Amino acid sequence: MEDQEQARGTILVGDDEAPVLRVVQRILKRSGFLVIPAEDGQAAVDAFKAHEGAIDAVILDITMPRLSGTDAARQIRALDPNVKIMISSGYEAATATSNIEEGIISGFLQKPFTPNDLRTAIQALLDG
């Protein structure tokens, strides 16, 4: 399990679909990450503020109640211009990210995804 030892970091995951949030949490934990779950965009921003400086990357579903993934990404980026933010959506990347300004997000993950897709995407996000 050498790869798991190298996969250390803290990931904030915002998704309003509880089953998706649980699965992503499980995959990332098994890959050696600490995971901070958030059930919507506002909860993600609040969690980011509460764990300021401790979060290595953020994964946000694009469509969430209270605050969309796009708006949450903007607020999180304003708090930390260097944090790596990935948007996840069932829509194609071009459609899902068309209204997001340059420099707000660092990556995109197409839903549905496999555990390997998630691990690969998060590692690329952290390495890039």
C-alpha cells in the first residue's frame, strides 16, 4: 500500500447527494486522505473557513442548494487564491464550466466516475 502512504492530504468534498458524498468520502479515505464532508455549497465555504490552512484541495458538485458549486468555488478562491478546486458534474466540462471565470477552478471531474477516476483526478489536482 505504498501509494496510500503517498496520498496524504486533506480534501473538502461538497455534494448535496448524500450517497455520492459517502462514496467519495470512502474512496478518498481508503486512499489515505482526510476528508471534510459538506452537504451543500454554503456548508463547504463554512468548512473551508473553519479549517483555514489545513485543506489541500476542494471537490465541489456544481449544482447544490443554498450556494452552487460555482459560487462556493468563487468564495473559497477569494479566501485562498492558491487552493486547488475541482468541480464535478454530470454535464460535460465545457457546459458545466462555461460561466466560471478563468482561474477559479483547477480541475473538472465528469460524473459518473469510478473510484480510479476519482483517485487519478485528485492526484493530478494535487500534483498540478
